[in-house]
Amino acid sequence: MTAVDPLSDGELTLRPSPPNGQVTTFTVEHIHPGGPEHAGDTLGTVEVRRTTPGVALVVWSLDGGPGPAQQALRLVSEYAFAELGLERLQVEVDPELHSSARVAIRSGFRREGVLRGGALVDGERRDVAIYGMRKDDPRPDSVTGWTALMDSTLPKKRVIAHVVVRDTAGRVLLCQVSYKKDLELPGGVVEPDEDPATGASREMQEEIGTALPLLAVLAIDWLPRWEGWGDAVEILYDGGVHDPSLIDELQPDGFEIRGLSWHAPEELEGLVSPLNARRLPMLLAAPDQLHNLRAGVPITS
């Protein structure tokens, strides 16, 4: 959609006020079927408020539902980039106002994050969801533009990749980490644009100085929220069976990993998290099967 003179898409006409350097106000009118020359009802206004050089906040107060608001914001965005010289537009929405959030997304604004307690409303601190659009963003009526918009709103669930390394005595290799008391498996969080197996190997290389071969997937586990962490999906890989002397060849990084040790299944209670205390004995007892878990408990139905 392109804003043309008059600023219209055939259904709405937007009449900008003379710019005063800080705020441009657009009066939004509905076009009657007789043509643009027959001005229709005024639906409300859209304001473009400059905040910093090249950046402006877009605020609207419109009747008629989300459809006209979406149309108006698309027209205003094109005008703001082409005529006002702006490079970024921003919309701020109360996360509870789902209709306003949908208008922002469908108008081409990507969800960028939440300012916790960013607004004071009637003496109460409220969150503010931030939506942004840059001049060079693909527009929402293009495939890449619409995909980017949807991607900005979908859940971003963490993926964790850990490795279960065993010795010939049936023990598991655990790391003493610097940030908590629980002993932990080698591995960690998978980075963006990194597949889980590569993430597991990278973490091993960084933590213990060696990326042991990954033989198979031992378990897929869903982790609920815990101690401030959001929920996550964890993949546990089989790091193989090794001579106990392997531990002497490994090199803990000395920062995140302070030490390494072998532990038998019956020794794990109290040394590892309750999650690992539930699932590690089960994995060590049946390392040749794929375990489908929910919070460390087998999913049976």
C-alpha cells in the first residue's frame, strides 16, 4: 500500500496537519461510495510524535474497529517515512489490550519486547509492549514482511542441549559449576541459528575442553518454569561409554566449570537438581532407548 496525494487508500482519507517539528496529526475520514471528493464521517486521529532524531511514536484514537485503524496506520507509516524523513516508528501498547496489539502487528510493527512497569495508570504500574517499524523493513503485504511480523509475536522457547557421558562402571560425568550448588551435565543453552547437536558439542568444547562424539538422543524433556527460568525444551544426548581415566584428559574451563567427577546413579540424590535426580537414574538404566519426558517423568499418554 502506498500513500498518494490525497493521502488515501480508496476507503480512508487522511489529512495531515501542518508539521510543527514535533507532532503531525492526521484526521482520518471514511470515504463515501460517491468518491474521495465526498468527505465522509471523521473516524478520529492518528498522531506521529517525534521522540528523538529520526524516531517517532505513533498514537491513534479511532472509531470503527481494528480494520480502519490498521489501514490508517499503514498510510501514516508510508507518509512518515517518505515525507517526514523518519527512519523508525514505534507503538506502545498495554499487553492486555489485544485488539491494539493486533492493529500494530497487522500494520507492520514488529513486537520487540516489554517494558515491565513502564507506564503509570491510575497509580498502578503497568507493563508496556513495544512494537517497532524501520524504514527499510519489508512491508506487511509482502511474504518476508508478514513472516517477520508473525515471528516477532510467536513464543521464543529456550532449547537446552546436555550430554550424558558414562564410564565403564555405569557412572555419569557431572560438572561442578560456579553459579549453583547442584552438579550439572556438560552442555547448555543452544544459541540462535544453531542446531541442538552443534550447541551440545560447542558447550562441551567450551566447558571441558573436548567435544566428545554424540552417539544418539537419549531423551527429550519439557521443563516447566523453575526458579525464575521460563519453560524450555531439553535434548539429552548420549556421549558414549569411556574409561574412567577420560576425566584426567578433560580440561574444565576454570570459570563456569570448576571441577569434574564420576557419580553412580545411587549417589545422585542431593548432588543434582530434583529434575536430574528423577531422570538420570532412569536414563542410565536404559541408555539404548529414547525417553520422552515431561519434567523428568515419562510421558505415557
